[in-house]
Amino acid sequence: MIRSALAYVVLAVVGSIAALVGATAYRAIPPFGVVLCLVLMVVATIFARAWKEWGGIGVFAGAWAVITYLLSLEGPGGSVLIATDSLGYVWLFGGMIAVVAVCLAPRQILFGSKDVA
């Protein structure tokens, strides 16, 4: 019971870290920064699905969405971390698409065949 709860806490932390890293690095070396951040999202989502199946993806994606939303808001000085430009939209929508793509991908493609021959 405790190990299962701890696993979900870890997945929430991983989702938060993916959001923080993505929000700060997506503008680095355009367009390669956003591409690498989206690769990070795909790999982290596969990790969440492999570890805790759909519940893990839900916790991971929920944490990512909340942190990303907060980082997209205007700060007290009027600055934003995720700009409303093409790169910002690619990061926001690309991250969501990455989660959905991993959810829709068949298990055999992501993790290989279960048949041992």
C-alpha cells in the first residue's frame, strides 16, 4: 500500500520535473530545444505507463498540466516563462499530443512482445 502510494508521488514529481525542464529549455537552440523537450515528454510518459499503467499516466500528466499551466501565467512583473508564440504553442500542444500518443500506442510497440521464444 505504502509502496504504491510512493510510486504515484514519484510519478507526480517526474511530471513536475518534466514540466519545469520543458518550460525552461524549450526555447534553447530553436527548434531543437522544443524537439528535445517533446522527446523528454514521450520518454517520461512511457516510463509512467510502464510503471503504473493508466493511473501512472494520469498522475504524471496531471502534475505536468498543473505545473505547465502555472508557468504559462503572467508573473507579477509582467513576464512569462512560456511565451504565446509558435515555440510556446508547440511545447504546450506537443506535450499534450505526446501523452495522448503514448496512451494510444499499442503495448507491443512500446514494450515489445511478451512472447518468449
